[in-house]
Amino acid sequence: PVQAAEEPPRPPNLEVLIAELEARHDPNALEVYRDVRAEIQRSLDAGEAAEGTPIYGTMQRIIRMLNP
């Protein structure tokens, strides 16, 4: 019979490391990306940047970069 491999040993301070990571509230890069994309799209949809202005063009380019 084939024996299941043993689970790898956990670092002795894994729970401490997890708690420290959660306490730091490091931003999730994907979450930040989604928030930025949503805010730019909301701003464009609301007409906060007039079409033809430099900022409108910049925001359109950012949206294109975020939506390849």
C-alpha cells in the first residue's frame, strides 16, 4: 500500500507570523488595483473630467492600462 506523505512541519512561530501579518493590514495589491480602476471609471462616468481635456485623456489611458 502507498502511504500518504506526511504534512511538512509547520514553522514553530507560524501562528505568530500570521497574527503579525494580519495586524499590519498590508494592502492587497489586487484590491488596490480594483479600487483604483473602479474610482477612475466612476469619475469618468460621472463626467468629472471633461472630454478633450488633458486629465480626461490621462484617465482614459490609465483605464486602458488597467483593462488590457
